[in-house]
Amino acid sequence: MAGPSGDVGGYSGPPPTTAPPPGWRPPVHLQPAPPRQLPGQDMIALDAQEQRAQRVTWAIGAIAGAVLVVLTCLLCTRLLF
């Protein structure tokens, strides 16, 4: 089967491109405001909050682990007796 350029079974590459005319972009009338400064961070308070969150995570994990151990023990004793 012949392609659009008459080639049989070959790829002739993408079509040629033409450069846009100079001044093709619309003029910019409004300039955005410069970015604002972010407030400073209290690293000591951030570390304290992170430690508290880690303690809560470990406590929830310990409670979940204890519940799983109790349930496993109950299931095993149920199977044995």
C-alpha cells in the first residue's frame, strides 16, 4: 500500500514545520504580583508535634497488636478444647 507521499511501506518522517511570524504572542498588560514571603517555621514545636504523633501511632499499633494476640489465643484455645 502506498503512503501519502507515494512511498511503499516506508515512513517519510513528520511534515515540515514553519516558524511562527515575529510578534505572534499577544501583548501582556498585567504583571502578576511578586510572591509573598512565607512565615518562619518553629522547628522545636514541629519536632515536639512529630514526637507526639509518633507516640500516638505506636500506642495505636500496640493496642491493635494486643487485640490480635488475644484473638489469636482465643481462637487457638477454642480449637484445642
